[in-house]
Amino acid sequence: MFLGLTVDQWAAIAIFVVAMVIIMSEKIHRSVVAIVGAMIVIIAGLVVFADPEGAETVAGAVPIDEIIDLNTLGVLFGMMLFVAVVKQSGIFEYLAIKCARIAQGRAWRVMMLFIILTAVLSAFLDNVTTVLLIGPMTLTICKLMKQNPVPFFLTQILASNIGGTATLIGDPPNIMIGSAANLSFADFIMIDAPCVVVILVIVIAMFYFMYGRKMEVHADDREKIRTMDASKEIKSKYLMTLSVIMICLVVVFFMIHDTLGLKSSIIAMSAAGVMLLLSRCSVEKALLDVEWTTLSFFAGLFVIVGALKQTGVIAMLAQALVDATGGDVFVLMLVLLVGSAVISAFLDNIPFCATMLPIIAAMQGTIDVTPLWWAVSLGACLGGNGTLIGASANVVLSDIAKKNGYPITFMQFTKVGFPIMLVTVAIAAGYMTLRYFTIGF
């Protein structure tokens, strides 16, 4: 024992801290760090998996699904594979051009519709996939309007993180929270979505004063956009029809999966399987589009955090947090909301949630943790807008901008993103206070 901690606890903490520092430095790919860290904790005996065959195992061994959240991995894999097939129809490019035509080539209207489109797609697809699909179309439309695409990219990045907050599958933290707290798709629609709608309306108004009043498009350029044919982007009418039907079915089944007694991962993987079966698309091509590095990062990170749980560090942190706030749920909620946002602005929200969720789970039975799950959901997702490295979508779309000659610097993004992040978190704090401690709706 040293300072009240065992050797195993110090070892688990050291491995976790070193892994986080290396991940933040970006010197080594985060998937490599997670995998190597997982191997170290397993070899060191900090995590011991039970024999799946039921044979006798060493004391303290646990089933693999208590360490690695297989449901989260299943949802991510299923939706990645599903989107990999859907995007081959051309539906996303079609929607982008439709938005531009509806806006009649007027820059502010185009920006506003693209913000809404990005937010909605990010709610039902993962936001990285959304910005990958919307980004190239934004460049095309901006060139036709002779507009600098950087403000469009900035607003889309922020919209993707805001929109992804609304649903179970919109952002990885929500998938993790839903799995840890046994929350359904409908729960997120009922709790997070109303707050997100209010936030999006206010943020769009802020964007209008920041960018909208300064935008002018020549009449000739507006005419070019009005004459664009969105139908030419459809690569397969059959696949597009199938995609629309399947997207609707996926949303419905996500909403009722709890009633059906099915895990959300079953819905996601079933949807992917049906799309592969009916689409006649190349299975090999679809599988290549799956973000395997993200999945391997998750799996490794779960094992590293599992070592903190198995050695008792998580339970100690939970008790310390309760003691520091006097067990006051309101204070805890605000601390977690603001803390989640600020930390997630500088550290990927995935490792933060992987660490925080077991701490909240450990508080169950001592206090009502319901508001705490939602505080972390809103804080971690909205916090991704704070800096350029706050969320994967930020990095992806900034890379697209840089490759096309429109670099977005860290400070350039932070000057826009951090104030908006603070505003959205303040709105979320007011919403949570009203919902759980004042009106109680």
C-alpha cells in the first residue's frame, strides 16, 4: 500500500494516464496505443477474463462482456456497414444539391439548410460519416456561388456535433451511455432531442449574425445552382429506394427495440445484413469502408478502463466525487455537465466517457443517477465543439478543407467553436435544471 492505494491500483492508473497522454500527443495512432495498453493490463493480470466455456478460472476473473462493451461495438460496426452500402446510392449528394436548389443559390439560405441537413443526418448516422459525405458537396456549391467554404465548414462541424447529441446513435458517447445505463432510442428522443432543437435554433441565429448578413451571390451564379440536376447524382434508383425504406425502418426499430427486448446492436447489425443481402453491392467494398481503427480503439480502451474498474479505482473515484459534492445530485449534475464539456473540448470524448460511465454506475443505489447520465451525454457531445481536436468530425472536415486549399487553424476554429460551446452548455444546464429540479417535465 502507498498513499492508500495498492500496487495494482497504481499500475492501472499509470497505464491509463500514460495512454491518455500519448493519445493526446498524437505521436502514435490512438488505436495502437489502446491495443498495446490493453495487452499490458492483461499481461500484468490487472484484467482477467473468465473462461467462456465455463471451466474453472482464477479468482476475480470476469466475463468479457463486463469489460468490453460489445453492444457499443455492435452498434458502431452495424451502422458503419449500413452507411457504407447506403452511400453508394448517391442519396447524400442528391440531398445536398436539393438543399442548394431550394435555397435558390442564396448563400445564407444554403448555409442554413446545410446546417439543418448536417444536424439531421448526424442524428441518425454517425457525424464523421455525415461530414465526409456533405464536405465535398459543400465545396462544389461554394465554388458555384464564389463563396469562401471555411464558414460553411465551421458551421457544419458544429451542427454535426449538436445534431449527433439528439439520439442514441448520433454520437459514440450516446451509444456508450445508452448501453451502460440501459437507455433506449426513445429515451434519447424524449430527453436530449428537445434540448438539441432549442440549441440548434439559437445557434443558427448566431450564425446569421456572424456570417449570414455578409454573404452576397451574383445573380448568374445563383442561376447556375438553380439549373443543377440533383437526379444525376443518383447512382442507383433501386439502391436509393431501398436505402430510404431501410433508414425509416432502422429509426422505427431503434425506437422500439427496448419494447421488443432486443439490444440496439442487434438492430444495427440486422439492418447492415439486410442491406448487404438486398443491395447487390460489393461486400468487400462495404467492409473496407468500415472504420476498423475506431472499433479497435474502442475495444482496447474498454480493457484499459476495465483495469481501473477491476482494481477498485473507479469505485474510489465515485465515492470521492459523491463526498466532494456532499451527495447533492444537482451540484453533481452541473459539475458533470460543465466538466464533460470542457474536458471533451481538449480530450476525445470517447476515453472520457469510458472512464466516467463506470463511476456514475458505481453511484447507483447511493443517489439518483438519472440526471447524471444525461449531463454526461449533453456535456460530452456538445463539448466536442470547443476546439478543433474535440471530436473526430472536426478533424475529418478540417482535413477535407486543408486538402482543397482552405486550411482551418486550431485558433481559427477555437475562436468560433469555444464561445458557441459555452452558450450551448449554458442552455443545456438551464434545460436540465428545469427538467429535473424545477418544473419536472
